[in-house]
Amino acid sequence: RMGRGVKRHRTTSKVRPRHTRPVPRVVVDEAAKGLWDDHKTLARNYRALGLAMDPNTRSKGVPSAPSDVVKAMAKRASDHSGPVPRWMSEGDRRFVEALLAAHGLDYVAMERDRKLNVYQHRRKTIQRKVEWYLALKHEYELRETETEKETEKEKKKKKEKEKEKEKKRKHYMKNRS
């Protein structure tokens, strides 16, 4: 019986079907909250609200005139307060600040600086990041002053706690002897 190994039993169990958990309802729009039915499918709920599943096709049962829910959603979408505020990541901000401190606005020198420009960004990329940073610089200064105020408050609270601990320690030492 050369070449025939011992038949081994399967050590792992067969894959069992997972039990599905009910998905929590997440309806963002206030107008649609009361009309959403958890027992209906997504397509049927959309149809009841007057929405189409695929915006590129005309669905059956979706009226051509917009419903009240659709009108309310469209009104809310058009009532935005302006452009979304832009932001820059902390790493990019530190990167740009270091380059500006070392080279000013000399983008060629920034590009050639291998110590600070470790990702070897090209001149145009660095220029775009610097312009973006300078546009957002006022917002960052405001944030920094807010965080400085918060840290000052935290320092005051910490000092007060330390004074209170010192007071308790002195009181304990006085009563101990």
C-alpha cells in the first residue's frame, strides 16, 4: 500500500448560513420619516415617496408631478448656506508650514529640498498646497486661538485641583501628628 495515506476526517465544519440581523432604519429627511414603512422593500418605499430607484430611468408607478415629500426635499437641498468649508489635513498643514518657514515662496527650492519634501512633490503640487494653505490660514489661526483658550482653561482647572490636593495633604499631615 505504498503512496496511500491515511484518510483524514474533515476537521473544519461546513460553513453555516449566517443569521441576518434587522437593519436599523436610517431616514435622514424629516419629510420622509413618517412615510417610511419598514415592512416594505426599498423600491416600494421609494415609489410611495414619489422617488425613483434609478434617477436615469423612468420608474413605473412614480408620478410625473413631484409629491410633497419630493418638493420638501428639493427645497431643503436648494437652501444651502453656501459652499462647503474646505479643510487641510494636519500633515499637509505641517508640511506646508515647514516649507514656508524654510524657503518662503521659492517653489523650486521647496521642490529640491529632500529633507522637508520627503514625498518628492513637484513644484506645481507644492504651489497648489501652499495657495490652499494661505487661503485657509485665517481659519486655522481662529481654531488655534480657540484651542489656546481651551488649554488655558484646562491649565487653570489643573492648578485649582493641585491646590486642592495640596490643601488636603497639608490638612492630613497636620491632623496626623
